[in-house]
Amino acid sequence: MAATDMDPKSGATFFSSRPDDEHHEIFLAPGRTAAEGEVLVQQISFRCDTLEDVLAFHKRLKAAGVEIEQIVTHGNAIGIYFFDPDRNRCEIYWDTGLKAKQPFKVPINLDQPVDRIIEDINGLVRKYGETGVRLA
């Protein structure tokens, strides 16, 4: 795997076996310590083919009363972060096809029309894509 992006301040590093196709498949970040016998997973991510797929999952998660941690754009993706019944963080995301320096984390409203969501993300990437940003 190749390091595709990193945040020198936090030490967070993204790795991909297919960097031309996938920004990251593994994300390593310092900070949490496991208790005796505990296994820690930062998150499990599920990629969707379309933004509409993410929106459909968003509706299903809300209808099921799933605890949603955050809904953000990373410029290069839109992600819904939530917890499974064992409190593992999971992500459902769609790759926007845009390039954006990480960390890039901005809340995004999925309860608006698809074209508006895309327009908002394009504007954010134009503004922060080369530097990264954390507004969430």
C-alpha cells in the first residue's frame, strides 16, 4: 500500500493499494489505547457507487433510529458516520471524483436536492481543496 495523504500535525495517514482509483482503504490515526483484550477499529467504510445510494442509506439509517455521529464532505467524498450495535464506527460514503487535501471535513446537509449537494461540495473544494479544512 502507498501513503496517499497525511496530516503531519496529527500523524493521521491514509493508505491505498490503488491510489489512482481509491483515496484510501486504510486510515491510521494515533490517540486511542485498547484495554486488555479489547480490539480497536477506527472505522469500517462501505463505498457506494452513487450519491443517490448514500442518500437512500441515510433515509434507512434515520428510519431505523441509528445513531449518526456526523455527515460530512471530505471534498473527495461524502460520508455518513454512524455506530453499529457494538459501537464500532462505520462509514457509508461516495467518492466525488474531486481532489482535496486532507484533512478536509465540512458538515453537509443531505436533506437537500442532489444538484445542490454537488454544488456545495464543488464550492468547498474550490475554496479549500489545495489546503484542506476542518469546519466540523
